[in-house]
Amino acid sequence: MAHIDQDLSAALYMLGFKLLGGDLSSGEIAEITGDMTIKLVHPPGEELKFVVELPGEKQMIFSVEPHQIVNLAERWSTRN
């Protein structure tokens, strides 16, 4: 079961992500959808990653640290 702290959870919410509850054994934590889908995943034994699903079944994957997401949300909130 994946676990995220309150700061990361709040930051994801502020950025518009939908937190995925229930069984997180797949590693999927949150997602935001639109023209593309962005998921935050934390597969067991691996680092935290953003997976950007593009049209045509293409993906871009970025490793990320929780503090980077929290910092982004803090900067975002001061601009809006």
C-alpha cells in the first residue's frame, strides 16, 4: 500500500489532481485528465514518477521528489 504525506496530498489537490483512493498496490497515487493524462505513480521499490500519457499511446516519464511537487504548489498558489 502506497502512502503519501499530508503536504504532498494537499499540493496535489491544489494543482488539480484527483487522489486515487482505495488499493494503491499498483502504485497509482493521483491523476489529472484532459487532452492528456498525468499520473503520479510510486511503484513498489521504485522512485516517485509523473507519467504523462499522450495521444497515440505514447508516454513521457519523469522522476520527481515529493518536495518538488509541494514547492510547485506553493509557487502556484501565490500566483493565483
